[in-house]
Amino acid sequence: MFEERSYRKQFLSAPASISSVIASLLEPVVATGTLAVVHAVYGVPMDGVSMALAILLLVLMFPGVNRFGAAGLGAGVDIILSWVWVLCVLGLLGYATGSLETVDPRLLVAWAVATPLVQWALVAVGTGVLRYMASLPESRRPAVVIGAGRMGLRVAQMLRERRAFGHDLLGFFDDRSADRVNLPSDAVLVGTLQMLPEYIEQHAVKDVFITLPLTSQPRIQSLLESLQNTTASIHFVPDIFGVSVIQGRLEDMGGVPVVGLMVAPFTGINGVIKRCSDIVLACVILVMISPLLLLCAIGVKLSSPGPIIFRQLRTGLDGEIIEVYKFRSMRTTDNGPVVVQASRGDPRITRFGAIIRRTSLDELPQFVNVLQGRMSIVGPRPHAVAHNQHYRRQVKAYMARHKVKPGITGWAQVNGLRGETETLDKMTARIEYDLEYLRNWSLGLDLRIIARTVKLVFFDKDAF
């Protein structure tokens, strides 16, 4: 499930289309533009607070999500949810800095309501334009798929889903006979690879997707040679999804084409956005929870002898060992080569420790780790060094989760995988969610995870 979603979304990143460039700018431009329009309507000049808000919006919302082509209601719900997360962050910042009191509430409400409606309308218009352009005869792109295996079926499904945007799947080509391939009833096996060049010319095929396995290199080379004199665009879709592809992309390194299969998502502008959001949110949250930190520290000190802060050794970015801070919740501290995970009813956990573990308050000191640059607010949860050495031999792509900084909360945790992972199946499921986060990261996803984490802290009774 995770790999199919990632394949359709972001395998080899192609040159940006016009629609994707527009989409990346649409959300921040609409938010800042609507803010300026609302100021003009109310006759309020853009002061320093408003200008700072506009700059913050550009940082938080760039790049925007490409929603062109999404269903009307589904796109609207997605836009509204993403906007709510942004408003929550801005509200926290405004409360912490006291700037909310300087802005007219009517202006804020009008802006908060108008922004998602304008964006929704523009997405609908853009989708309509794309559909109209794709419906023109000269815009249709007849396509064929080479190879009727697993990857060929995935590509075929993708082409069917994109029919409204210009793709017409004509069928499959495979050297195997029809009784040896497992095609769905609505699929057409056109012929063998030898018939392909003539078929391309007769049917004006514009796109050829080669999905043969990498073990078929001689056949692929021969096929490419036979297609050199056609006008079709040739796309090679290697069947490499036995590997956990993370942020796969095609790069030009000094004139050499390099395919990245497992690459960290936080490079370039994404890295700047991630770090800036971590610093801003961590500062705001630490200011807001400072009284709670003091109460937790007093509770830990009174609950049992020992230090207030427990410094755990964990595996961080690129496998480096880091110190992670937590409020001590146990009478003993395991931090050596053998670490026994805490379990429900563990006698080592103090009474006060059980409370802060159940509510995740023991994790609050890790916001200091975020400011230090050791951790991020959202990311794969850091595991004990001993657990890494154990599970890296049992769970596929286990260490790939360390391509990013560990987080205070993560995609796995908000999907029911908090606390103890007492079975191999649970650990495997947690790693799958961690890798899905790496494949599909966006600032919007981070805000969504933070919001769901807050909900879990107050309403999840199963954590300990």
C-alpha cells in the first residue's frame, strides 16, 4: 500500500510541469494576497504585524500541494483541513507574542474564511482548464505498456486514472502468450515486442512505458534500439519496488544522470523549511508549557529518589548517537547494551511516572533537543541503540528511518503505534509508517501530525 502510493506520487521527479509550478505558489500567494485584499476592503493599512504575517505565510505554506485534478468536495475538505493547521500555528504564535491583540478581529475572521474559499475556487478553475485542454484531440496521448507483470499493471492503473488529463491506454505488449499473463478482464494484450515499432506508427502512440524487470537488460537494450526511429516518448519504469524507495529522484551530477533511490527529504529548501518550522514551533511551545514543565519536574523529584531528567542514548540522524532528554518516569534507568522496553504494569514505573507516560508529558524536555538541532518536532521516534542493533537484522529497511532527525512525535505514533513494540509485527508496522512519512513529507503533513498528537494526549487512554 505504502509503496504504490509513493510510486504514483514521487518516484523519479520529472521536470516541473506548469501546473505543478502554479500549484506550488498557489497556497502561499492566495493566503498573502487575500490578506492584502481584506486589509484594503476594511481600509486598514498593512502594518508591521501584517507584513510579518505575510512573510511567515510564505515560509509555512511554500511549496503548496498540487490539488489540480482532485475531486471537488475532496479537494475542498483537504484545503480546509490544511488551512486549519496553518491557522493553529499562527494562533499559537500570535498568542505567544501578544500580536493578536493588535489586529482587528473582523479582519482576521474575514481573511480566515475567504482564503480557503478563494483557493478552492482557483483549484476548481485550474482543474477545469486542465480537463478541457486534455480533451482536445491534439492533446490526447495514446500510450502502451511494455510488460504485463506487477509493475506494468501499476502503470496501467495510473494511466487509467489520468485519462481525464490526456492519457489513453491502448494495451500491453509482452512476449508471453495471453494464457501466461494474468491480466484483468478489461486489459488488452496487443502483441509481442517485435510488433511494437509498427504499432506505434500506425496508432500514433505518444508514450511507451517499459516495465520489464532489470534482469531483462538485453531485451530492454534491443527494444530501445528498435524504438529509436519512432517519435514516441520512451519511459523506463524499473521494477525496483522490492526496495523501500525514499524521495526517489533523477539528478544531474556534473553531466552524469544519477537515480537517487533512498534520499533524505530534507535537502535544499525543504531542509530550511523544516528547520525554521522546528525552531519557531519549539520556542512557542516551550514558552507556553513552561509552567507545566515546572510542575512535572516537582512531581518527578517527589515521586522517587534520582535525577529529574533522564538522558537516554538514542540513534539520531545518519546513525549518530545522541542524548535525548525525558522526565524520569522509572525508579531504575536502563541505558546500556541491553535495554528492556517498559510494558504495561512495569514495576519500575513510579506512580507519577505512569501519569506522565500515559499523557506523554515525559517527552516534553525533548523540545530542548529540537532547539539543539538533535531532534525534530515530527519524525520517526528515536529507539534505544540496543534496539537498533537488534531490529536492523530483522526488519527490512529499518535503518532508512535514520535519514532524518528523530522526532518527538511521528506518523506511526498518531496511527496507533505509540509505546511498547513487544512483537516483531508491531515494530515492522511502525517502520512502514516511518518510511511512508519520509516518502510523503510536507509541512502540511507535519502540522497534521502535531494536531493529531495533541488530540491523542488528551483522549488516548491506551497509552502508558
